[in-house]
Amino acid sequence: MILRELSANSIKEKIIKREITAQEVVEDLFKWIGLKESLIKAYISLDKEGALLKAKEIDEKLNNGGRVGLLAGIPVAIKDNICTWGMKTTCASKILENFTPPYDAFVVKRIKEEDAIIIGKTNLDEFAMGSSNENSAFHVTRNPWNTDCIPGGSGGGSAAAVTADMAFMALGSDTGGSVRQPSSFCGNVGCKPTYGRVSRYGLVAFASSLDQIGSITKDVSDAALLLQVVSGHDCHDSTSANVEVPDYIAGINSVNNNLRIGVPKEFFGEGLNPEIESAVKNALGIYKKNGAELIDLSLPHCGYALATYYIIATAEASSNLARYDGVRYGHRSQLSEDNIIDMYSRVRAEGFGSEVKRRVLLGNYVLSAGFYDAYYIKASKVRNLIKSDFEDAFSKVDCIISPTCPSPAFKIGEKITDPLEMYLSDIYTIPANLVGIPGISIPCGFTTTGLPIGMQLMGKHFEEEKILRIAKLFENETDFHLKKPGLK
Amino acid sequence: MKYEVVIGLETHAELDTESKLFCGCSTKFGSEPNTQTCPVCLGLPGVLPVMNKKAFEYSLKAAVALYCEINQFTNFDRKSYYYPDLPKNYQTSQNYFNIGNNGYVDMVVAGKEKRISIHNVHLEEEAGKLIHPESSDANYSLVDFNRAGVPLLEIVTQPDMRSIEEVESYMQTLRNILLYIGVSDCKMQEGSLRFEASISLREQGSAIYGNRVEIKNLNSMKAVSKVLTYEISRQSELLDKGEDVLMETRLWDDVNSSSRRMRSKEESHDYRYFPEPDLVPFWIKQEWIDETMATIPELAVSKRQRFVKEYSLSDYDAGILTDDKLLADYFEECVGLSQDSPKELSNWIINDVLRELKERKLNVQHFVISPKMLTELVKIKPTIGSSIAKEVFVEMINTGKSAHAIVKEKDLVQIDDTSELNEIVIKVIGDNPKAAEDYGQGKKNALAFLIGQTMKITKGKANPKILTELFKQRLSSISQ
Amino acid sequence: MDIGIKQIEQVARLSRIKLTDEEKGFFREQLTDILSYVEKLNELDTDGVQPMAYATSLKNVFREDHQESSFPRQQILELSPSSANGFFKVPKVLE
Ligand SMILES: [Mg+2]
Ligand SMILES: [Zn+2]
């Protein structure tokens, strides 16, 4: 048995039963990280000292017969766009290279309260803008299944860390697929909950009406565990829903009766890699074998989701990123600062990478005088049409299944010069963000080149429990989630 | 040439809440720089706004008091522009669905009624404060964010004002309404109430507006009047010369009493408004509007009219009393305690109470003489006389004691007894034969001298009316 | 859909990002591509469709007007690249 390869639930059980101490788990994990991080580069910063301190605290609690939290002793990685008190939060941007927040994000507070051990902050595309991790200002994370490939983005660091057993679970953020897409590329379970299910307080905003914090885990049970902890109402986030959080942990093992699964034709069309198509069709067959009814359906406006997304996301991003001006925090230009406008323009020119600049420019363009109606309002209307598509669909089915991505992980550098081509890799994940519904990606096969394939399950608003349960059903029937990349 | 002046006004009023619009930081004025800030009002990464309920209610209250149509659906928009006092480099404001639209303010200018249309009323967040160092060669500015995020109400009129007098009247009336409904302290010296004017001139009778000039940075009503006077002459000079007035924003320089160009229309901002995704929309049901309506007190304009009718006060006096709601309340509380003397109570308040308040820089609610104490003084005045009553009034302020107590303590009851006074009169005449003689020879001020002497003896307690009568009788009988 | 260099310069000014000539060149191309792609939205008739600005059906979310303690000033100013006497310091701002 190799400790680091266990699921989060399993390692927690061992710690609670005192078969092993939390400190031993942390020591073991950091030894492994010491060996493999130079290859994978999943992290922007690590905090071994803090992790050991927390581990010691948990061990002492357990030794004294004290009560421990739901995540007792589990080493967790956090995407570096989620604020951690006293720990640098860089968003993989030069502009925040030295930013240490004096506060914890809501989710960070929650997992700390439940005795998780935070081991480090993972790499991402700068400000979560990207699909490959190549937009990080610091380094490119590699896919543990093939280190010539990207791990996906923007949460590639979190996904690679979990896959490479350098963390037992991770938190990410998903604006257009940044939890699900890298999970699919790395063979993890990635869950983006309903918009409003998990507080965004402390998540550095990219596109506020689309951003949602999610989990990247080794299996569905671990996803249920992490979601259980981070879900729920937060009075510091106006968009946080005051909806009761069901017992996900118990819920995933209940029986699925009369399951109706929707198969949208728009997600199986042109541009879909045939190996992915057959893997997902295979998976649908497994559901059918287990008594589910497969229902063909159409989401006619989904073909417009990407265009809609790039207007709304960049518009919101252009204003969310306006605050990085070098006045109150962050990078400030070293050049002479004779004029405030020059200072702003230089700080931002030096602090932002190309992708961020591109999106800020685009966002400001679509919002600028004379273009607002043609772009922003138009996109907002189409967004409503897409939402109606899903409402119609969910009146007939319990969940919608599709591939998570049209293609598997691609080579580093392969798409970097063509932004539009890169954006296409989020084509299946974006609709859930536009509509605000939950989506989960689970492993459902491998390509002939040995890269993981992900399958996406989407559910109605606040029906995370149901899609987790349906995902668990598949996981019980298969062992894709247990496969490990050969990193030894 | 004769020009018609066209003026519109934008008013910013800081709302009188405990905490800021989106965070719990204090709104207190005048604290050490940056001591009332937090990640939310500094726009640190990852933080989110949550709407202050009171600020929203106050805005609704103001919109209702200004007779606006209330938008059932209202939401907030981001207004983007870069300025170091604006932490997020966008201001959360309202643009597409304001809380209120199409309202009005009724006012009286030079005895004539005039209605100013309100284009919209909306809620937004205040910016911080920039401080420019005294020395002109300093190459930096300083920023204090204590004010950033204070709830700010913006009230925008239509270009309905046609003279400086109308503008002045509008500012007073609006300020008065905001104070009456209690949503802002309107302290101009603290910047709680600020104005921006837009002004254009056109030929008398023309239906087309001239090029508009906007003027910012107006921190007092006096500044508004001054800048408009300045602009009217500047613009009419240009027009007289056949030159165009430039469409631009100008900044008022109070020190030099002149305005200077800030930016032209072409350079004006492109604010890129779009809905603020971090706040959810607000639905205002009719019941909410009705409930708000019920909390709006009788406003100054109607109160003034009622005072004239109900208490037979002059319009001028009623105006002074109703200018401050607390003063009007004070007056009505007095009248409630002593229905038969509204005119006299009004005189006391306008002359004596206001003078003392001004001297002591006090608010009437913190004035030591309560309505009960004042009415008591007015009631016993006939027994002590006017001049002693004034002394008692001062003594009441100094000691906090009631009029009764002071009169009793100092034995100040007026001597009304004719026979008692007659004895004193005889004595005074006997002691001052020269004066009596003078009076007989037609020197009328000799009488005043004799009365003065009597007052000295009686410590001012002699009833002056009776005293005068007695002297006149006595002296005329002597001279005959 | 073709964006000119003038428009790139204009939007760069709005964005407060100083661009090199090379950047102006490729952002012009890329923005043109992306904007041409999003033109496809015009295939859809959206007359009478309500714009959807929020991904939540929540409304009327408030906090009570309670004062809470602010952050220690030192902690706030430490984050800043430049401060003096309790203030944040910026290049001279001319109005
Ligand atoms: Mg405004
Ligand atoms: Zn604050």
C-alpha cells in the first residue's frame, strides 16, 4: 500500500483510527513532492511548515480523544486564486507576485475549521484565464500522464497535483470549465457546483456571474466530502444561496431509480475526437445496462455558448481586473512615475501577460460606447436562450451527459498562438457556467495514447447530490478512476 | 443681447448610516486617514459587496419624498473610470434602472410657485479623498480611503432652473427635504452635500439649448451661486462676441473665484456601464413603497403653509420655524402645551432660542430649555414683565432651572400693586424735584429718568405700565 | 469585422495598458478574429428576449447597517507599494 495513492476518505480513516499520524502523512507527501514537483510543477508555493504544524495539532487532538473535523488530516491543495490568510495568493500573475492576503476565502476558512491540512497553492493560467496552464506568469504545469502535454486549465496545477498524488484533494475555480476540463485531462473527478452553492468570497474574481469554486478529487466520494464542507450560505457573498445543503456523503450511495439521462446531440457533433465519442457512448451503455433510460435531446443554442461566453466573461473581467493599478497593493512600475495615467498603464503592461491583456482589451471593447447593445446585451439575451434550452431539457431528464472536452490533453505550445482554437476546448463546459447549473467531470476511459478521457454530467440547479449519485453509479461499475500515471 | 439661462443640478448627499454601503466600516467623518477601511472598501482581490439595507431604504425614502416613480425592478451597474481615490477603478452605481425616476420638487421663489423636475434618484458608493501636498513642487498625491464606500445618493434634475435665485431656492428646498426625512445630515462643511451644475445660455425665446458646460467641485451653496454668476457672464460675453461656448467640464476654484477647463466633451469618459454581477437585483413591491410613504413626515413647504393658517403666523416667521424640522417640532410641542399664545411662542423661538442656539452652536434637541420650560416662562411672563422674563430666560440656560424656580428664588414677581407703587412714585418724585420740574416744563425724557430710578429701587420688578400711568397722573397733578 | 490600430489604441487607453507596436499588431488581428467569430450571435433573432445578467434568481439581499471594526491600518498599508503618514502615495494627480 502506498499512502499517497489512497483516496482522501481512506487516508482520513487511517488517521482517525490512529493507524498513521497526520504528521507522517504530511512528511510522506512532502517527500514525494520533493521528488516529483520539479517534473510536474503543480505548485506556485508550498507550506510544509504550516502543514506540519496543523498536522501536529490534529494528532494531538486525536491523541487526547478530541473531536476532529470532516477533513481531519487530509492534505489539500488550493488553486492560487483563492485567498489564504498569511500565504501568498498570486493568481499566477506578476501583478500579484508578492500579494499576501490578510484574510481567508470563505472556503479556506471552512476547510480549516474541518481540520484540513493546506499544503500549498497550485499553478493556474494567469487570473484563471486559459485552458492549458501555459498562461501562468511563473511556469507551465505538466500533465502527469504525459509530461509533454498540458494538464488543462485554468486549474491545471490543482488537477496535476491530485493526479500525481501530490495532494489528496484540491480546490479550484470554474468560470468556463477550469475545474472540469483539467480534471478530464488529468483523469480526476472535477465538480463545479451550482452558481451560489459555494461562496465566492475570497476567490479572486475573473467573471463574477460565471465564477464558481469547485473540487478536484480522486473519486466521487471525495468530491462529496469536500463539497459537504465548502457548500452553504455566506452572508459576505450576495450571490450565495441560502438553500439547505443536503447530506452529499450519504446521498451518493442511495439507489438511482428510473434514471432518465439526456444525450444532447449538439455535444456529439463535428470537432469531437472519435475516441472520446466512443468512450462516452460506452459509458452511456453502462448506464443503460444499469436500468437508465437514455433520451436524445437537443440544446439548440449551445452552439452559441462560446461566443456568448467570450463577450460576457471578458466584459466582466475587464472591470474585475481594473483594480490592479499599483496603488493599494501589488506590482508597481520601477520606472519614473511622473504621471498617474502613465503609472497605471505601465504597471498593467508589465504586470499582465498576453492572455489577460487580450481579454481585458476585448472586454473593454465590447462594453465601450456604441458597442454595448451589439455585444453585451446581445450576448446576455442569447445567454437567456441557452438557459431556456436547459430548462426544457431538465423537464424531461434527471441529468445530461456529454464529453467534458472535444479532445484530450494537447501538447505544450500546440495551441498557444491561436487563442480562438484554444478557446474551443471549453466548448462543452461553458454552457453550465452560463446557466449556473452544476457539472461534474469523471474519468470514463483513455485514448490509445494513454491520455484520460472525461465525461461530463450536468444537473438542475442545486441538484449536486443527484449528479454525484449518478456519477458514483458509474464509478462503482468501472475502474478508470483508480488508474495511476506511471510516475514511479 | 438678452439670454435665457438654463441650469440643471446634480446633488450628491452622503446617507446618514452607521456603516458603509458594502462593508461594516464606520462612516464617521474626520478620523485619522485610512483607519476606517477594510478589504471590501479597499477593493482587495476576492472580496465582495453586500448591500446596506438602511442605505437602500433611505434612497427609496428620498425617491418617494421627491415624488419619483419607483422602479419595481432596480439594480446596480458598474461605472468604469480610473482614479486613485476609486479603489476598484469602477464605481458601483445605478444607470439603467435607477431607484426613482421622473420626480419633482415644489418650491416658492420670490413668492411664486415653481416645480423642478427630477430626472432620477440613484444610490452609489462614495470615493475616497485625494490630498495634494501644500508645496507645489511635491511630485506626489496622498489617498485616504476612509470615505470610500460611504453610501451616496445622487439626485439629478432636468434643466429646469432659469435663474440663480431658482437654483438657490432648489438647493435650500432639497436640503430641507433630505433633513426632514432624516436620510442625510447634509453637512456641507464635511462634504455630506455637494453639487454639480450644468449651465447653458440661449437667446430669449429660443427652443434649442445652447452648448452645456458642467462644473464640478462645488462644496457650498455660495460656491454654486458664485460659479453660476461667473459662468453667465463668461458665456454671455462669448455669445455677444459671436463665439461658441465650448461643451466641456470645468472645475470651480473657490480660492480664485474662477472656473477652469477640466476636459472637453471629446475627452469625456466612456464609462462602460454594465450590471454589477456581485449584487443581486432588487424588487420593490407596492407594499414597500406604501410603507415608505407612511414614514415621510409633513415636509417644510406644507408645514409652513399650515403654520400660517393654523397659528396665524406671518409667512416669514413660519418659514424660519419650518426651515429646520426639529425647530418646527419644538414650536409645535410648545403650542401643544400652551394653545393660546402661538405668536408669542414663535417670537421667543425666533428671537431668543435661535440666537442662543447659534451662539452656542447647538441643535435645538440639545437645548437646555425644553418646550415645557419655555411655555412655562411664557405663561408667567405677565407676572414678571418682559425685561425680567429675558433675564430669567438667560438664567434658565445658565442653571437649567425652571422659570418658576428662578422667579421664586430671586423673588422676581412683578409689583403690580398700585398703592405699593404709588408710595414709591411719591418717594421718587420727592427725591428728584428737579426732574419733576423738568417734566412740568415739557421735558418728556425726565419721565424716563424717574422710571429708571424707580426700577433701580425695585430691582426692575415694578410693572412698567402701571408705573408710567402713576407717574403721569402724579406729575400732571403737581404741575397744575 | 476589422479593427483598426486606432481602435486598439483607444481601447488600450480605456484599459490603461501600454502596448508595444508589436502587441498592437497582433492584438488587432486576434481581436478581429474573435469579434468575427462572435458575430455568429447575429444569426439569432433575440427580439423580445430578456437579457440575463445574473446566474442567480436571488433578489433583495441585504446586510443590516451595523458598524464593524475596520482593519488595522498598518496591515493595510503594508500591502501598498508606497505610503506615507498613514496615506497611500501616488504620483501627483492633476485635475
Ligand atoms: Mg454619480
Ligand atoms: Zn470597509
